[in-house]
Amino acid sequence: MADLPPLNGLRAFEVSGRRLSFRAAADELGVTQGAVAQQVRLLEAHLEVTLFERVPKGLEFTSVGRSYHARISVAFASLRSATAELKPEPDKVIISVTPTFAARWLIPNLPDFAESHPEIDLRIMATEKVSSFHSDGIDLAVRQGSPPFGAALRAALIFRQEVIAVAAPEFISDAFDSLTPDDLAHLPKIHDTHDLWPRYLADLGVRDKSQRGLRLSQTALAVDAAIARQGVALVSRFMVSRDLEAGRLVEVGAARDIGGSDFYLLIERSAANQHAVMQVVNWLKSRSAKET
């Protein structure tokens, strides 16, 4: 029986063949480019064949190298699969949220989740589009809207859309000591895609009289702009609770229920018996309840 080739050389060859670059292979393996090239040269010497042609843009297979790599790749895939069965990953839960919800609430609360549930690998898919439970492979979603969301989904209210006007304290002290609705109407506004200012001001009985404003694509960016003293932003109270407590923002306009679009946690009805998913559900409900 022929001796096995050097296993380090086989590994270097398998990765280099997938990447067609010693540099990229070195990044994946966590070694130097020279070490990868040396391992492949030793393998070629052992086999007495040339596996790669070195070209200016990286590597190209020789005909024998391409054929050998196809078989070696199957072997390595089998090794990875066998190892995964012996050493399964932690319970994985994928949650789809908007970038603003991720940045302003979920990520700041992750330390509490990690401490409470170290056995769960929570993965966040931050996107503005409505993710599909099936095609996108998500387990949970947080979205604004009004029930029903579909017969196959259960919905749990986690935050009501309580909109407040906020600004940096330095911005307000430079403008007015005490804001009336008319004062607020004259201040520069920060707008996001929800475009709630017209309804908010109408509810106060005034219209926008500001000479300038800033328009941004996400609420999280609008909050950052408010902290940077660029104007007054409208945002759900729970999104800025930490900023209010820390004094980075102050509330300059009374809360209004003008969005008509509360925040719901969505879960497939069939997931009720999945332990890890339900642990995340229960944590989200418990954590959000502390802030309402």
C-alpha cells in the first residue's frame, strides 16, 4: 500500500485549490504565505507531479492537479462532516431585525443575553427587507406593523410605538430655555424614512417652520445626528432610553402614538417545541418588559 502524502501538504493544497491563491489560503489557515507554498511544494515532491502553475494573478491547476483536488476536496468534506457529528455546534438561532433595532436595542442588550444563555449561538440578520422564515432560514423576526402577520406565525407585542422628539442638550440650550410647540416647529428637523414629522407637528397643532433639515435613510442615523447637535429627531422612546439616561439626549417633545406601527416578535407556530428558539423568545419578552 502506498504511503499517505504529508497531511499538512494535503490541507494546504485543498485550501489553495479552493482559493487559487497562496495568500488567500494563508489567511484562511492562519499561517504565512511562504509556509503554504512550502507545504504544497513538499506535496508535489512527494507525489512527483506538478499540481499548480504559478501565474501573475495567483494559481492555475495543472490537469492532474485539478483531478486530484476534486477527490481530495471530497475527502476533506467527509472529515469535516464526521467531526461535526461528533462535536455539534451550540444551539443556533437566527433572528431578523431592522438595522435600527439591532443598533439601538438588540446589540446593547446582548451582554445580558450571553450571560443568561451562553449555550445559544444567537445570529443577527439586520436588514430592511422582510425576511422569509423558509428561504432565508430565520427562526425569529422583529418587525413593525399590525396583526395579523399570517396564519403560520405567532406575534407577540414587545414595544409600542411611542414617539418622542429628542435633541442634544447643548443644541437645545443654544436655542431655547423652554420649548413650546411653536418653538419646536422652528427648530431644524432630522428626518428618516418613516417621515413622522408632519403627523407629529399636526398633532401639536403647528406646521414645520424650520429653514433647514437633514434627511437620512435610517432612524439609527437620525439619532446619531441628533446627538451630534444637527437638529431634533423623532424616535421610539425605547430606542433612546440609554441616551436619555446618560444625558446624551433630552426629550423636547411630548410622546405621541402617531406611528400606528408597534414592534412585534414573530415566530412560526411550528417552532413552539424548539427549546433554543423559545429561550430567545422568552428572553426578548422579559428584557423588553423591563423597559415598558
